[in-house]
Amino acid sequence: MWHEGTIGVPKKEGGYMVVHYWVKAYDEGSQYGIDGGRISKATLKISGEVVYNYDRGLDVPPQNEAAEMVLAILMHEYN
């Protein structure tokens, strides 16, 4: 059900941007999931700031390229 972790996204100037995530994914997709998929809740944070939030509907769209990249990874993994 709940998954939590961090993903490092490479920065153009070197090093990594750390994105912390929480995802609630079910065994089957539903109308409440992202794109009708298995993820019904997802939060991404960078340095304590929410850069994406989905709670049975989009609350905060991806705020930067790192959030978009991590969301794509999580969608592949859990949705």
C-alpha cells in the first residue's frame, strides 16, 4: 500500500537534487488513481517543500522538472 523513499535527480551543474516521495498504490486501478491507475495518493517534496501532490485528484501539479522526472519514475514503478 504505502511506499516511501528518495530519488536523486542529477543537476545540470553537477550533484543531485533529492526528491522524497510517499505513494499509496493499490493492487488494481480505480477512478481515483492517477490516470485511472493504481496510485491514489502521491506527495513529492524537495527540501521540505511540496512540489507535487495528488490525493484522489490533483492538488499541486509538478512544480519543476525534477518533480516531473520523479513522477514519471513512480508512475512506471507503481501505476
